[in-house]
Amino acid sequence: MLPPVRCFTCGTPLGHLWEQFKARVAAGEEAGKALDSLGVERYCCRRTLYTAVTYVEELALYSVYRKEREQVIRKYFHVGEG
Ligand SMILES: [Zn+2]
């Protein structure tokens, strides 16, 4: 997943905000408040950053499920043990 360099809608540069925004959301800060304090006011720009973070979280979730699924398959079907 590439971080959004610019807002998809209005073209405002957002790349410099990405790491900070992502880190603050990961630390438990509410996404809306993080965007407010970073000065991201337009809804199109907020959406661009917010959906990018949501997408990363979904991918992380998937990788956890995948690991669990592989463990279950190994346990009950005795495959993938080499
Ligand atoms: Zn925008």
C-alpha cells in the first residue's frame, strides 16, 4: 500500500502528513481529531487519508486471520507440516 501523495479529489499534497497521521491513529487517537490537529480541513482530503489508514488496518486484520486459518488447517488436517 503506497501512502497517498496527494488528495485524489483536489490534489492537495498529503504525503508529508501520512506517517504522522498513521502513527497517531495506531496509537489510539481518534482519526477525526488527528486530522483536525494536522490542519486537514477539506472533506475530500480527510477522506483520502482516512480511507488509506482503514485499508491498512484491514490488510493487517487479514494477515492475522490468515495465520489463524493456517494454524487451524495444520491442527485438524495435518497438512503443511513439511
Ligand atoms: Zn482534497
